[in-house]
Amino acid sequence: MLPESNLIKNEIIIRELSLPDDVKLARKSLIRWLALSLGLMLPNESRKLLLDVLESLVFFHTKNHMPTTKEIITKIEELAGKPPYNKAVYYHLLRLKEMGLISRKKGQYLLGDVPGKKLNEIIRDFYVLKMSHIFRNMDEAAIKLEDSYKL
């Protein structure tokens, strides 16, 4: 028996969502839509802080600025109208970093891993890279399995 849970290196959740016109009208709606589409949150979940962290990262990304944690927290406070629970902000940043969607260099955060990319390219490249790793192993296993029946 294989210890399946020990074999799992990573999971990818990506959802196909319709994109109605009313979602396109507000930043908050687009941020939530992206978070749902990227599998960062479940449907009907209300992780407001995660959405604020994501929105602050997108804000700084559009300004070509790599923010520090302090700058992210200040932006979240501005977005939410109240100070966030700092430990939870660190948790979401770490989770996004471990996922590979953001990187941290010299105490500054960056969507993706190189400055200057458009957001859609960052997201697409992130998933294409993850999928290529997954398919490499799937291909090897499928070929090995198919070959085993030819013996």
C-alpha cells in the first residue's frame, strides 16, 4: 500500500467561473472572483482578510512597488477601515508564498517572481509551471503503466 498522503507534494485548485458584467464593475468583486477562481477560498466563505491581503498586493503590483509587510498592513487598514490582526496577515502572506503565487525578496513582497509582469501573465505562468511539473510525472507513470502491459 502506498502512503498516499506522503506522496502529495502540491495541490492545484482552479475553478472555471462565469464572469458576469456586474462582477467586472467593482474591484472588490474582481478580487473575490479571482480568489475563488484561484482556489484561495471556498464558495460562500468570507475570508475578508485574505481578500484584503490580495487586494493590497494587487494595488502595490499596479504601482510597480514591492511592499514590506508593514506597508501591506497599512494598506489593509486603509481598505478595511480598521487595523488587521497582524498574525493573520503573516499567515496569509506565508500561505501565498508557499503556494508560489508571491515571492519575498529582502523583506519585500512581489506577485510572481519577477517585477514588471502583468497580473494575468503572473497567474497564467504560475499555473502553467505547476501543471508542467504535474504532467511530467503523470506522463512518466502512464508510459510505465502502458509499457507494463506490453510485456
